[in-house]
Amino acid sequence: MSRAPQPDQELVELDAEAVRSWCARALDALGREREAIDAINVYPVADGDTGTNLYLTTEAAHQAVEAVFAASVPDTTETVRAMAHGALLGARGNSGTILAQLLRGMAAVLSEGRDGDHLARALAEAAAAARQAVAHPVEGTVLTVASAAAEGCAGGGTLVEVATRAHDGARTALEATPGLLDVLGRAGVVDAGGRGLLAVLGALVETVSGRAPEPTETATGGVRVLGDVRTVPAASDGPCDGEAGPAYEVIYLLEAEDAAVELLRGRLDALGDSLVVVGGDGLWNVHVHVDDAGAAVEAGVEAGRPHRIRITHFAADAAAPTGRGERAQRAVVAVVPGEGLAGLCAEAGATTVRSRPGEPPAGEELVEAIRRAHAREVVLLPNDSDLRQTAAAAAERARAEGIRVALIPTRAAVQGIAALAVHEPDRRFDEDVVAMTAAAGATRYAELAVAERQSFTSAGVCQAGDVLGLIEGDVAVIGKDLTETARTVLDRMLSAGGELVTLVIADDTPPGLAPDLERHVRRGYLAVDTTTYHAGAGAPPLLIGVE
């Protein structure tokens, strides 16, 4: 446990242990307020995840701080830099990305000094850095609250005085946000990101003074700031202009030079909105809302090396049948490769998690998706045999939070599609899980991949560039041509019988592949139907399912 002052004891300097304590307290505070903050999230998109995104971003910062303490006895500079770097790597959503930049701005100043005057300068630098990171700053948001916090403690003072005045300034500004942003005023709520920042500043006050700020219930326009919050009606406005906004949220880490990032900002700004680019020293976190997720990722590829790419389809949240504060009875969470499958599963009502080649989702991403599904009962489809243990651990964590989770051990995306096809949320939970499990189990699966190097396989030695046909996870066919190899794999799978073939095609496969395989099935297997889906970018060349 990190050291913290006892009640009525005040810190004079923000040392490494104090930063550690602040980070832990901020995480606890956001954990307590996460659902309440989610409930008032209407800007820039009413997707009910601002509290969750802030919590996950702070959790990443906390883990980074604990890691440096586990390795050594760090000083303040090391600790604040670890906190900022952890937040940058783990930033989620618009609000989390801005919080990461706020912490980064503070770290630069706190590395120079640890007293109240330096804290005041750090908060000013943080507010300025956050505004610079946002392509089109809007008043009435977390940016306004951050600026008010900095203005509240301008002139410096003791550590406690500065932290307290910053918190008070932020609270006053938060109360005024419904009058600055129409979408907040219509919904009757304060800004969700600003409320999260207030919780972080409250944790700072408690760390340096030993006393938590008094929870007040002053309101503007009937909005309670620190007490209970109103639930946003299901019909409340979505994007900031009240009209349909971009379909996807795209986030990725980017290794790139400063000059390339400036060009990237202009390109992404033309593609969509809610653009936030934070970071520096060659590592950046990019966040944008767009209709063309592929173009946003391609822009990152041209600028440098993007990784940890996350694409969220807003339609899944918009289609939720219940109010923001009311949990649905049941939901499905599915791990999928490719944007196309993510959209397909989202249209079917599932909450999706993207899996990328060589970068499977972490357990925290699965837990986050289960929370984001906002249901009492959740069916989890990992769709990858290598994710079995990760998914099981995520399910256990969600159960500890009171969510009933059933893990169906699907080993491929086509098994997940089959399970989702028979999902009926109106029947009993156990019956639904049994039906989905049976559908997945009755689906044999295969995948086509291209060998990257010479290696030994269960079908013999393959060379770099060979086409590999994997059936149930084992290499069964080695070929030179994608179409010919796919036909051979299909024939082997259908030799054991089948009624339905599912083909999942990636964007970079030859355009004639799907029609050719459909004709092949029609000619050779008269009683077998064929269904084709497009996986989009980032998926294996071909996935095959036979039911």
C-alpha cells in the first residue's frame, strides 16, 4: 500500500509515494462513479461508456506506477512519467485520451518540482496540452473543466491550497456545463468527462490533505453534481449536433515522427470528428470518429506504425433496447476478426471485440466489453481456441461484479456466427446457452492462411508463400493457389456431410474467390446451401464453416 497522509495531516511536496497514492485513489473514485458517469454520457456520442473509459485509462496508469515501484524505489519524476505513459498506452475513448494528455502535461512540470507552485503550473500546462490535442475544442466539456481547475489555482500556494482551489474551480465549471453545451442542457446532465476529471481532482485533494472533499449537492438546472445522477433517456441525442454521426470509433497507438503526425491530423480531421491526438517523443494515441474505419487506419499506416487498433461500431449501442440506466436482461459479446464481421455481429445485437493478427484482445478488453453490453446475463463467444483461458478469467471477473456470464468455447468466428444465429434473448438463459453451444459444436471450421516462412506442419513441409488449409486448427492441405486450396479443403470437410457452408472472405482475397467456391458447392453437393459474409480488413483470407 502507498503512503497517504492521515486526517488533518498535509503534504508539503508531491513525492513518489503521494503520486502513487493519488493514482490509486483516483482509480477507486472512478470505480465507484463509473456507472453514474456512464449514465450521463451524451457528448460527443451517447454511447454510455465515458465512466468505463476513464476507469480503464486510469487503471492502465495505476498498473504502470505499480510496475515501477515493483522494480525499484522510484523518484517523483519516474512515477509521474510512468503514470502518464501508462495512461497514454491504455487510453480508451475520447475522454480517456484527453485524460492521458492531461496527465502527460502535468508530468512535464512535476518532473521539475513537487510543491504547490509547481502543481499549479502543472495543471495549467495540462489544460493547455489537452486543448491542443483536440482538433476542435468545445466549451462545456472536460476541456472547460480542466481550464477552470487551472484558473482556480493560478498564483500557486501550498500543495493543499492549490489542489483544493483546483477542485473547487473544476466543480463550479462542471455545474455550468449544461448552460454551455445544448446537448447537456436538453438531457439535464453535466458533462460526463468533466465529472470524471472532478473525481480525479478529488482524489488529489484527499491525497495531499488527508481529507476527502465535501460531497455537495449544489445543482444548476436541477442537475446533481456529486450525488445521485439522472439517467439519460433512451431517446436522448446521440452525436453533438443531434443528428446521426459517424458509425465507428477508431483508436490506435502510433509510432511516428512529429511531422507525419501533423499531416495525419489534417487527414483524419477531413475524415470524421471527435479527433484527439495525444503523445509525443515518437509515440502517439490517436482517437477519431469516422464512417470509413479502414481509411482512418490506412492514414495511420502512411504516417507510421499503428498498433493496438480498436474499432467500435456505434450501431450496437444505438440499437440497445433499454434506457441508459436500465440493464438489458441478456446480451452477447463476441470476439471477431475484421470490420465486416464486427458490423455483422453488431447488427445482430452483439457487442463486439476486435481480434487482430498477432494481437489477440487482452482480458481487460473482454471485461470492458461485458460491462459495455450493460446486461444482467451475458453470453461470451471468444471464437478462438487460444483465447479460452483469457475469456474464462474475464468471465470470472465479470461474475464478481454481479453479472451472470456463460462462456461458450467457440474456437472460430464461423462457430460464433452459428451460435449467434440461434440466439433468442426471450427464452430462459440456460436454454439459450444450450442451443447456442449446440449450434457452435455442430459447425466444423477451417481457415486459409499464407505461410510466412518454411516450417514443418502436420501435412508436410511448407515454404514461405504457400497457401495453408487448416481444418479444426491443424494444417491439412498445402497448396500454391488460394482458390484450388480452398476447393480441396471444402471437399475434405463436406466428405463427412453437411447442410450449410459459411464462407467468410477478407478484403484482400481475389474478388472471384467467393463466387467460384459457391459454384463448386452447387455443382458437387446439391443439398448443401452456401452463405457468404465479408470480413473486411484485418481478417484471415478465408474462413469456412460447415454445419
